[in-house]
Amino acid sequence: MTTTPAAPTAPAVPRGLAGVVVTDTALGDVRGREGFYHYRQYSAIELARTRSFEDVWYLMFHGELPDRAAAADFTARTARLRVLPADVREALPAIARAGAVSGPLAGLRTALSLLGASAGFRPVYDLDAESRRTDALAACAAVPTILTALQRLGQGLEPVEPRADLPYAANYLYMLTGSEPEPDRVRAIERYLISTVDHGFNASTFTARVVASTGADLAACLVAAVGALSGPLHGGAPSRALDTLDAIGAPDRIDGWIRKQVLSGRRIMGFGHPVYRTEDPRSRMLKSIAQESGGPLVDFAVEVERQVEAILAELKPGRELHTNVEFYAGVVMELCGLPRAMFTPTFAAARVIGWSANILEQAEDSKIIRPAARYSGTPAPQPVPAP
């Protein structure tokens, strides 16, 4: 006996939920046709140019920029949270050994789970707003310490303990290298970190909110977000964009290499974005940061960008494709001395703030996120065959 499938009860939506509005948020938005995005009511790029990372963190958690006294208090409070609990710190060598191939981002998932258990994180459903924020501050402050320790352990080096007297970006570079970084590198990385704190309902942010809607603890929500970020179509592109520059190798190879990629239908890493139909404002800012340093790598990247856009305009007329944040992010991080294995982890060290702000916002809504799927398999019920 066969039956026809039941009539669908839900409206059809685009693949990947592209453009589907699923909730309201006060945290920010991406206006792709304008090439603009914002945190709360402020331009994210203007914040990156004018404010500190801690100020933006405060904004995302509290809804307003801090005055000087509040900024100093918040900076001191979050700096004290950088030291890991003893049981987490003791487990990091084993986590690093297990992730020798997969790297610090994979290890972060395990370490965050352990941090949540060690710190006694409870389900967000059972907590008041202030307790949730306390857990979020602890997790966000710990992430740079975890990532840099895992990277150093993976290289056979001892982790560097955090310093409470250094701001977020400077401390991150200090823990990674073991020496106090130059101010121009600190400011370059800080602007990059600020520019990547949040960016609408991207895959990892939405994942964090889905898990938060179940009432799970904050660490569980962040682990899920890290898992989504680890996919190469989401957070894995900064180093891959530099790999593209390496593969091209020289200016006289750009045209032939790019044409071959485009005509064969392969994606050019560092170009294109699912939302922006204009130049990515993050790319524009990071390009200017790279050009402040200058040098052969920057000149080559600029020339690759110019030729790629010209070739795409010729071969794909009417299709707007520009550099995205990953293209010049890779250049900036390379110039600042970060190993490529730390490009996506560095992104995570910033995005954990946005994830956490979204988790806190989602936790205010007790409705679980539970979409539907349209069944497309063999009509049911079918007779179960005899064994």
C-alpha cells in the first residue's frame, strides 16, 4: 500500500534560511546592500577606529558604551578572569596532544566544556540575567588564555600566564609570543578583533542561539558555536585566503591562475559574501591597516584583488564579488606575526563576545527554536518486509 505525502503545513523557505527573519535583536545588524553593519546603535567600523576592545565588549553586554570609570572597572574585572581554573590548566597539555593535527580551535571545544563544568555553569534557563552575564564574562575572558596555551603547547612551549596590566589585545599577543608586543601591532590586531565581534545571524551565532533556546548552560552554547565556526565555509578562510596568494606566487601568474579557478567553477577564498552586495566594510578597513605597514605582501594582495575583480567582471558580468573580511584579515595577521594556525582561533577570540551577547539575549526568551522540515523520502507508511 502507498499513500501520498501529507500536504505541507509550513511555508517554503530559501535553502539555508537565507534572508529569513527568525527573531528580533537589539545587538546589531548587517545591511548588505549598503555595505554597512553596526553593534547596537554604533557603526562597527567607527568603533574599531575609535574605541578599545573592552569598550565594545561592554557595549555588547550592557547596551551602552562605558564612561571612563566604568571602562576602567570593566577592564580590571575582565582581566582578573583570564587565569584558568587549576583543573582546566592541568588538562591543557593532554588536550593539545590530542589535537596535534586539528589545532587550538578543536581543543577549545574540549577546554570550554571543562571550564563550564569546573566553574559550575548552570543552565541559562535556571539563572537570572546577572548570573548569566557573570558566566559569560568568565568564559570570554578565558578563551584567549586557552587558545594561546594550546598553540604554545602544540609547539612544545610552555604556556604564558596572562597579565592583568595589559589590555585584551596586547595580552593576547603577549600570551601567544611570550614578549610584550609593539604598540602598532597591538592596535592593528585590536581593530581586527573589534571588527569581528559580531556580524548578524551568521551560522555560528545562530547555532549558539539555538542551543541557548533549549536553556543549556553557557559553555554548551559556546561549544556549539565553535563547532559551527570550525567549518571551512564559515571561519576557516583567513589562512586559506593567504594560501591562495601563496598558490599564485607572483604578479605575472595572477591572470592565468584566477581564470583557471573561475572557469573551473572553484571558489576563490577571500572573495564574495552571502550578505554584502558591495565591498565588505571590514575588508576596506583591514586593507587600510595593511597598507599602513606596507611591503611586498601588501602590494601583492592589492594587485591580486584588482585583477580578481577585473576578471570576475569580465567572466561573470553583473555579479558583484569583492574581497571579504578574510582576505585582508589574513594579510594583517601575517604582518603582525601570528602563525596561520591561529588565524581562525583569533577570530574566535573576538567572536566569543558576540556569541555570548546573543546567548544572553536569547536566554530572555523561553521559546525553544524548533523549525520544521519537509519530508521528501519514500511515501510512508510502507509495509515492513519480513526478515
